[in-house]
Amino acid sequence: MRVGSIIREAFDQFDIAEDEQKSVEQAIYNGLNRLQKVNEEVIGYVVPNKKGRYYGLKDWFNEDGSPKEEFLDKVED
């Protein structure tokens, strides 16, 4: 999922008030960064010719960092 999609989903799912959205957005970025760099549970992936970074669970990716075939549908347009 793209980080923007994760943020929108969190806003909708948890009914985040507009005045709290900026701090929640920053918390999501920080959490993704921590999960990627410290815990190594999430992988960031850049799709050629697409804007933004996609994130997925480590199990969704091959050894070379490319998404596994069964998870390609998670790479949204």
C-alpha cells in the first residue's frame, strides 16, 4: 500500500478528527520508518514510473526486494 492510502485508511477506520490528522499522519510516517529500519518487519518499495513509496510486510517480498507475484495486486495505481 502507498503511505497515502495507509493514512487515509487510518483516518477513516479510526474516525480521526481533522485537528488531529497532522499529528496522526506524522505518527504513521514515524511508525513505518521504525518498522522498516529498526524492526525490519516492513519493506518500502518504489515502483518505476509511479509516484510515492509502497509499503508491505516482509513476507510479501522476494529476496531481491521485488514484490512476490501473489501480492502484486497490493501495488495500487
